Amino acid sequence: MGIPRGTARLLLDEARRHPFSGRLLELGRMSIYCTEAELREWAAEQEVTLADPGPVELSHQPELARQGCLSDRTFFRLLGFAEVESADVSDWERPDHLLDLNEPLPAGLAGRFDAVFEAGTIQHVFHLPRVFANLHALLKPGGRMVHGMAPSTNHVDHGFYMFSPTLFHDFYTANGWRLDAEWFFEFFPFWVRGRFDSPRWPIRRYEPGCLDHLAYGGFRARQVGLFVAATKVAGATGDRIPQQSYFARFHAARAEEPAAAGAGAPGVAPPPAWQRSLKWLRARLLRLRPRRLPPVVVRY
């Protein structure tokens, strides 16, 4: 789990929109792929005032520390958090709390945090309904949940799951949260001396339906990640099961169509081989044409 340039800059946007404060829980110890100087440069460009982090600490990973990359605690304190705690299922990286998100939340952690951050953690947890219930339970009323780099398409076998953006939209809206931001971005990942690097990400705003035409193979060789921020407002829940918004749109559209004249006649012959071949060729060619995507809002 880590925070590369793109995620760091999206967090700065969130800090500008609604400054961070209080106590943060990070799910997994984050590898920070930036130096203090880089973060300050980005903050100045985005007109964000960083907080005083106290003594600056370098990464808990020696290879990153040698390159001047920040520790997770210093990074989040610079963003404005007064206290930074971490939780993980093992003590390998010495988290503050041992926590299995598959299990009910320990009572001592309930309602304790002003924000919870994860970046590729929950994909490794099998029991997703319990995960979302625990995220809700961890937060104080008014607390923020931030998914910093949720893996979407082309992350096969990296975790149990690859997330469609509709999951976050539909869950948070069904449960009465305020969905503050949902972005998606394509990227080519690679590492240099243990540090995640990639060209700038084209950041696009997600709206339900904007990717319907790309659902089957539309993203080609690139990987896609998601950034989501949602606030636990009064009355928000964490256990309401959403229905996928695609089907709500689908059923609404079908309801407006005239009734079908009747089912097709039984015993209709299958299409000839040449027709199937043409359809196959057309489908392949369609994947090569320019894609319709929401406009790029910014490149991080």
C-alpha cells in the first residue's frame, strides 16, 4: 500500500476543499513515494497551506528513506492531522493496532477517528460487507473515509477484488453518506529503486453511466485506479446493501420503451459463419477506435 504523486496531489485537493484535522487511522502502513520538498512544491501549486509536522521523519522502509521519502506519520501531519495511527492484520510493519477487517470491530476503536485512509488495502480482505460496516464504525459522526488508490481494471490477482467505481458510488449514496469526490485515472505503473513512479495521471470525474460503453475491454493495456472521499453525515449507515445503479438506469429506460410485440419465433436458425466472423471483426475494430471518456480535469 502506498501514496504516489497522483494520490498525494488528490489528497491536497481534498485538504484545500475541507482541511484535514484530528485523528487519522491508516489501514496498513503507507509507503510514501515523495519527499518533503516535492510535497511542498505541489502544495504551493495547489494553494494548500501545510501544517507543522513536528520533527520530520523519513520512511520506515530503508530504500525509500535513502531517497528522502517521508514517513507516513510525517506526511499525514503535514496534511493537517494532529494524530496518525495505523492498523494492519499483522505486526510486520509495526502498526499501532492489529485489526482484521473480516471480523467485527473491537469496541475500543469504534467512533474514534476523524478520518480513515486506505490505498489498496481493502482489496485484500475477503468479507467486503464487513469491511464497509467497519469503516463506518471507525469514524466519528462527520468523519471522512478516503480511498486513495483503489484498484480498478487490469489488476488481476493483485488482490481478491478489482473495484468498479459504481461500487463506491452506490454504497455511499445508498447509505446516506455525502460523496465528496470520486475520480478515476489510468496509469502505467513502474518502480525505480523501490519507489513507485509513472507518468502524470489524467484525472477524470466519475459519474454513473459515464463508463457503460467501456465495460467490455475498453481500457486496453492501462491500469485504472480510483480516488474516493465520502463523509459520514448525520443518519449515515454502513450496512445497507446497495443495488447497482446501472440496473436502476437500465430498468428505467426499459420502462419507457413500448411493450415488445412478442417473443421471437422458436426454431430460428443461427446466423451463418460469415456473419459471425464479421461481427467478431467489428467488435475487435471497435476496441481500436478513440474512446469516449469524461474530460480530463487535471493531470497529477
